[in-house]
Amino acid sequence: SRSALQHHCCGEEYHRHRITMWALYLLLPPLPVSVPPSQAPSALLARAVSETVENVIAQHQDMPLRPGSFVMPMPRRPPPHRCAGRRCGRGPEAAALASCASCLGFCILGCHAAGPAGALGAFACLSGCGAGISVLHRRTKRGLTQWISSCNDSAWHRMSIPVRPLVERRDPTSGNVSPLWVAALGSETEPHPAVPQGVVFDWPEPVLQQRQVAELARDYILWEWLAPCRPLNWLHPMFWILHLFERQLRRFADGAFGGREVPVIVPIELPAGMYQGIQTWLPDTRIMLILWLRFTDARYVTRVQVALVDGMLDQIINVVKSQCMPKDLREADPRLAEFVEPINLKFDVVLRWVRENRLRIEFNDVRMKLHLPQ
């Protein structure tokens, strides 16, 4: 039910996502807000994305990446070593820990008093530290896959919450004609499908390769968002990490995912309210952006999907329609000027999917009153 899904998104997950947002705030600098020139990476990326719209595939299906229906790629693991018919257990980890402690003690006590034997011991300790780093490397690879899978599951639940129907009413205290929408009564008890469905817009890999979207996205991140010419970027660790260790990070991620594609869900949540940039009131909007990534080369983004749960697109269309439609059709067409009363046309837009790739647009509850002259 809706309340169960909302409860799932609260509590511990709220705190975890709050910590994640704080980490991103510290790691990444703010986005540039100035209008870029026509040849800037962001302008080229926007132009390339707009040129791919005509090749987008839209389908009605189950919300993608439902937990349990998709298995995240895991790093290739070597066959386990066995000692006398049993697993070695945590032997490498324990040896590495002991070696690190020995190395630390050797550095504290002083290496000059130890002589050649001490130097040999220090070398052994450093070798053990290398083994410890290797163990940490393997564990981080496995943990990265599990962490992304957990974040994807949480984002999927938030993006798949059923849409609450809205009804339009006027704000009695504002004194103007700006619309206000509120949740319809009884919407919490309406039945919802067991598996959430929605509209999925798909940018396949050949379309992105033709317009070089992946290359332009990388250029935007490195040379505009994290550009060295912005001194503020120097204060954030991600600037140095990506500019100095991009190749090493790519090899690490490629090994963590076994050279295969991995999906990352980016939840986009817009609260209800008036957006001054477009002078339009929008309802609560949840958009699930899925980036399919592969780290075999510098073309990281191989596929893009955008999903909206059922009812979200219908609601946005109807809310925007009610604000764009003139309150009196006589103002839009002079041939209607002889009618003596305002002509207020009302209707509801309904999107019905006949098949998964065939959409039918219906106009329901068409209402209009015409007052003829006496």
C-alpha cells in the first residue's frame, strides 16, 4: 500500500540519504550558474541530447530495475584457496593486520637500532601491509556493488509510490485567480497494482554513440563543472580525484563490475509549487533517471532511461493544461465574440496505453456552456 511504501522510505533510509547528500555536498563543488557560450561542453551536450529526442523509444511497462528482478554484476572472484580440505578463512586479513602492527612498532622504536635484521623485518612488514591493501581493495570492490544495489532499491521504492489524484480549487485567501490543487478525498484507499507500472523513455546505446553524448558528458564534468579555472573547485576533493586519478578509478570500477554495464538510479524529486522560471504551478513530480555505465573506456554512459510511474504524466499534463487554457475562449478566437457570456472550456486528458508501445490520448468530461445573444 501507499502508506507502507512511505513508511519504507522514512526512518533509517532518511538518515542514510541525508548522510549521502552531505558527503556529495563536501565532495562536489556547486554547479556553474552562468550562461555558457555556444561552444561550451554544456551547450554542446544539450544540443546533442535535443537531437536524440526523435529516436527515443517510449514504452509502457513495469517500472525498471524492480528489486529482485535485476542482479547487479559482481567482480570476478578467483577460486577459493583451501587448506587441508577447509577454507583458509581470515588468514590473509589476520596476517596483514599483524604485519601492519609490526611495521608501526618498528617505525616507533626506530630502524637504526635494528641493523640488517631489522631492515629485513621492515621489508616483511611492508609486504604484509601490501597484502592488507590488496584485501581492502577486494572488499571495496564487493562493497561498491552492494552499496549501489542498496541505493537503487531505495530510489526505486520512492519513485514507484502511486500518484495521489488532485482536484483544483481556488485559494480563498489570496484574492487572485492563481490555482491551487489538493489531494482528492479517498485517494489513499484506491487500489493500486501489485507491481508498479509506468512510462519508460529509452535512449539506446547506438543513439548516444551517434551524437557522442558520453564524450560530451565527460567533457562537461571535467572541463566545465570541475574546470581548473574555477578556484572554488580546488577546495573539493572530487576535483583532484577525477583530474589526477581518473584512469585508476576507471580500472578499479571496471574490475568491480566485471567489465559489464551497471545501472545507477538518480531520483529527481520536484516539490509542488510555483516555478518562476516557467511561470507555472507544478504538482509533486518524481522522475527516475537511470544511467547505464560501463568503465571499459572513457565513454562511461552507454544507455539512458527515464521512467515516470503511472498517473504522473497525466497529472502534469492536466495541471499545465488548466493554466495554459484561456479562461474565456472569446479572447482566443474573434469568431466567438458574439457570445454574451465567457466561454470556459474544461476537459480532462487521459493517457491510455493500448499496447506497451501504442498510446491513445483521450479527452474526457468535456464541459462548455455557450450563451447565445437574445
